[in-house]
Amino acid sequence: YCLKTRKSSLSALSFHYGHLNETITYKGYYEPIQRLADEVESMAHSATVDFFVSRSEGKVVLGNMAEAVDSFLEDNNLNSIEDIRVLRMKVKDIVIAHDIRIYFNDFGNCLISVAPMESRCQQAAGGASWMLRRPNYMTRNIKMCGGCNCFLLDATHRPYYEWRAEKWREAAKDPTNRVAVSSFQQSQAIVRFFKSKP
């Protein structure tokens, strides 16, 4: 962590751990962690590319970011590309050039990297900024995400909402329990929407 935030602390860390020289510290601590971080980022970019490729094949999306995703595909003429390999390469080039990253979750996807100033979780944590391009996992929750302009759902999230509807079913029978009724109805509406789509 120290080396990732400030590489100039290499000498102090090497001395602290009692290593013979700084090379041992660098090769033993920084390089493996950096390699792992690079692999995680590569997988995240790959998943983002997969998402846009599947969306261009007609996958239905729902949420405040759905219109922006459609515009992204139209503006870059991705809907007209029929060869899947060419489409993947074009999407990959755009995703890497613009550093687009989708944060996947059971209950929905976060496209904060596209519109960081719209992030409700970062606003709740003290203020959104162009520097804060990752969700704030300490403040966010499903209700906050549902109203956020960075939020997006697709059919892969249907199992979560089926589980959530079942979880709230009993509690929602009491009409005075507004949280349970709201959560149950919201989950049912999302499940119905994705059941009606091919």
C-alpha cells in the first residue's frame, strides 16, 4: 500500500523490513501486487467490453443510464457492425481510450466512470468529483443506487430481484410496513419487466 501511494518510501520500507537492499523490497512487495492489480483492471475492462458487445446484440437495459448506453452505441456506429470480432475490437478501443469502467453488482451495474458528478453514493460521502470514479461502498445501498443517474440493470440481475421479492413477501403483507411493501413491489416490477423481454 505504501509503495502504491508513494514509491519514494521504498528506502524506508526496505530498512523497516530489514532487507539487504531496495530491490528485494521492490520485487517482493510492489511487483506482485502491481501485477495482480493490473490483472484485475484488465478483467474489469474485459467485462465492460463484454457488456457493450452484448448490448449491441439487442440486450435490454433498464435504469437512468440506459439512454446513455443506447447513445454510446449509436454515436460510435456500433449497432451496424455484424462481425463480432470487429465489434469487440472497436468497443475495446473505445473503452480503453475513454477509460470506461462498469462496476458490476448483484443488484445492478454502476457506470460512475461515465458520469462521476451524478453519483449519489459519492455525494452522500461528502461530494461527487471528477476524481472519484469508483462507487463509494461505505455509503451506497440498493435504494440509493436505484435512483442514481449512474445505475443500470439488465436481465442478469433478475435472480437477485426474484430473491429480494421472496425475502420481502411476508413482511409486505402488512400494509403499514411501507419499507417492505415498497421493496417487494419494486422487486416484482423489475422481475416482471425482464420476464416480458426476450
